[in-house]
Amino acid sequence: MIPIQHLLIFTSLLFLTGLYGAVTRRNMVGILISIEIMLNAVNINFIGFSRISDVSAEVAQVFVIFVIVLAAATAAVGLAIVLAIYRNQKTVYTDEVDLLKW
């Protein structure tokens, strides 16, 4: 069995990688992928903490499935917004999109 410290280090690095990607990317699709990486780190934490606590594995799996469904819905809505912006602005770079500016 993997010690929880190793799991926490791995998920912290995974989350920080996603956070770095979300903050530094200019491409909207890359930002969405980085957010998905962050949510996957949270899912791994859910499963890891269910192994060491007295919570049943089924409860953790329900939370993980809920987060996966939430991530899929977020990705679908995010990609729809990106496509709508691309059709109007002809770009997917965040610094070139100025829809809310006068």
C-alpha cells in the first residue's frame, strides 16, 4: 500500500502543475485542460483519504463520480464558450479577447 505522504506529494505536484498551466497559458483550451488536471488531483485525494479514514470506499467513489460529472459538464460548457468566442473573434487566446471592453 502506498503511504499517504507519497500520495499527498504526488497530488500536490499534480495540482500545482494544473494551477501553473491555468495561470500561465494564453490558450483557452489549455486553460480548460489545466483545470481538468487540478480536478483529477482532487479525485486522487478523495480516494487516498478514503483508504486511511473510516469512510467507506463507496462514499468516496460517489464523490469522485460527482466530481468527474462536474468536470465533464464544465468542459462541455467551456468548450462551447470557446467555440462561440472563436466564431466571433477568430482567436482562442485570452489576451486578444475583449468582448467586455467598450
